[in-house]
Amino acid sequence: MLLPSKKDLKTALEVFAVFQWVLSVFVIVFTVISVNIYLVLFTSYWPVTVLLLSWLAFDWKTPQRGGRRIDCVRRWCIWKQYCDYFPLKLLKTHDISPNHNYILVCHPHGLLSHSCFGHFATDTSGFSKIFPGITPHILTLGAFFWVPFLREYVMSSGACSVSQASMDFLLTHKGKGNMLIVVVGGLAECSYSLPGSTTLFLKKRTGFVRVALQHGVPLIPAYAFGETDLYNQHIFTPGGLVNRFQKWVQRMIHIYPCAFYGRGLTENSWGLLPFARPVTTVVGKPLPLPKIENPSEETVARYHALYIDALRQLFDQHKTKYGVSEDQELVIV
């Protein structure tokens, strides 16, 4: 009987690390909802559900007030396997002083933002050594904080709500050395997430610039080369029935339902796991912004244009190192 090699065991651990993260969200949501429905309808333990909902109401604003980071969770060894699966690499181009706060804007969103999670929601890819004295706060959809237990799991990574109130709190009540991580393309960018794509949904995303101006904090552009290569996506005929349904759903709930696929549990199988392809996130130079409490639309537009110029420069300086051709441009829509 042949025993698996160390390489096989490590590969299996890496696959499990990625699989459990994607699956855990659905498992926790399904379990919490199912168990509480059962307690209310079929047992006399309905007070447990009442207590759970009471705690949720009492604790509702915590994701907007810095969250509840648990550093030991961020250092779980399973996250090291997660980062090694692709693998993920974080590259610093300039030193960042811990004497200021920052908003780091990460591109592209991709389908599940694997690189953003690996670098900024865990501490196993080297963030604390690359950026000493900086505390990352990854900002995500408020929906992740609606379900008990899931919200605790998500907040333990240092994640907070991406709302205006949350950003204001982090930039005014947590001292210095805070870095807010925002993936501004959001779910609207998923439809552009195709292998080799360099299209960003950014032209109408100006809210992060307004917040940065209101607090006078620098913006830092970051680009994850390879993020859009982690999944394939089937593009339906424009104007066809399925395509019209996708656009209708997007108008209704602001989520674009993508027909994406990757690999399965084995390397050459089909499934919903991302392909094991390297992703390098390059963090650029901070772009200083003045403090303007009530910036006009013209002012926001001017600094938004300056930010896009800095992002293009970062992309052009590094693109050929990571498989992007010299003549391929960053497309802003």
C-alpha cells in the first residue's frame, strides 16, 4: 500500500483550506437558519432564538464600530495553506508610515476576491512584516453581518462594514496606523472577470475619494495581477434570454449572477474551486489628499482622475512582469 507523499498531503491541505472558506459561509448560514426554524416551530426552546435575535439587535452596530478582530484566528495555520494554494504574493513598492491612516483601494474584484482576503483578512501572507505598525481593516458587504455566528467568524478576521459610518469610525476613533481595504469594483465588476481581462468598474465609483478627502487621508492603489484568471466564465449571447435575466437581476439586487466555473477537488476536474494560479498584489505609492470636509463634485472628480492616473502608472510599471502584454491597457468603465 503506497502512502501519500508530503507534497500530496500539502496539496490536499491547500485544497481543503480554499474549499472550507468558500463552503463555510453557506454552511453557517444554512445551519443557523435551519436550527432556529426548528427550535421555534417544533420545540419548546424558542427562547434560545429570542435571545440570539436580542443579542443580534444589541450588537448590530459593532461591524460599523471597528468590528471584533481576533488575532489568533487571523494566524490560523489553515490560512497559510490557503495562501500557498495559488500561491498569493504581496509586493510593496514604497514604505508606508504607521503615523498616518490610509485607504488602500484594491483592484480588480474578480469573482470572490481571493487575493484580497488572503493578504488583508489573514496574517499569513506576510502583511505585518511587509507593513510593520499598520493594521488592515478589510471592508465588506453589510449582508455578511446579518447572520449570527457568521458575523462573528467574519469579524474575527478584522473585517468591518463598508458603510460610510464604518469608514468614519475607523478613521477617527482608532488612532493612527489604520489601513482601510476597499475593493471598489464590487459585485458590479464580476461580469468583467474573465481570464486576461484588465477591465475595472471604476468610472462611477467616487465615494472612496470623497471619504479620503473628508478625512485628509492618502489613497493607495493596489492591483492584483492574476485575480481574474482564477475562474472561467461563460458569457451568454448579448440580448438573449439568459443575458436579459442577468441584467434584470443586477437591476433588482445589484448582483450580477455569473455562470463561472473553476476546478474540482482534483487538478483536472471541473468544479467551483479557483484554479491554482499565482496572484501577485502590487501595492503602490500613497497619493496624498488634502482635508476638505465638504468637497464639491468638481473636487472629487479631480482627485478621482489623479487616482486613476496613479493606478494606471502602477499597472503599466508592473504588468509585463506578471504575464500582461506591453500593449495591453487598463480599461476603466
